[in-house]
Amino acid sequence: MSPTDMGKRSYWFPAKRWGWGWGFPSSWQGWATFALYFGALWLSAYVFPPGERTAWFILTTVLITAALLIVSWIRGEPAKWRWGKR
């Protein structure tokens, strides 16, 4: 890492060009986070089948998604509304 790069923060999730929020991951850590997210959703659907335990499935899905949003907020570019310019 060069001295000029030391002050820069590497983001796992870049900001979207249009709108508010984040796009697809830009680092392996972001992709690992996505993999864990989808794995946790699959596990939730396996443990709490949506047709049988709907309330538990919805609750775990909301919690898992909230965890993804928290990680995106912490490790992503600052969120703000964007109009196509970087």
C-alpha cells in the first residue's frame, strides 16, 4: 500500500449511480457478505418452511436483511441520493 492510499478507505459496496443505496459488491469481502446473506436466507427457508412457519420465516428474513443493511451502511460508500454523476 502506497502512502497516498493509506488515507483512502476501501468500500465493499459502492454507491449506486442513480438513486439511493448500494450496488453490487466491489471486493471479495462484499461478495462473501452476499454469499452469507443468501446462505442464511436458504437456511431460514429450510428451518422455517414458509408454508408451515410463515411468521418465523418472515421474522428471520427481516433480521437477516437488516444485518445486510447494517453491514452495507458500515462498509459501503456514504449513502445519499445520486443523479448519475460520481
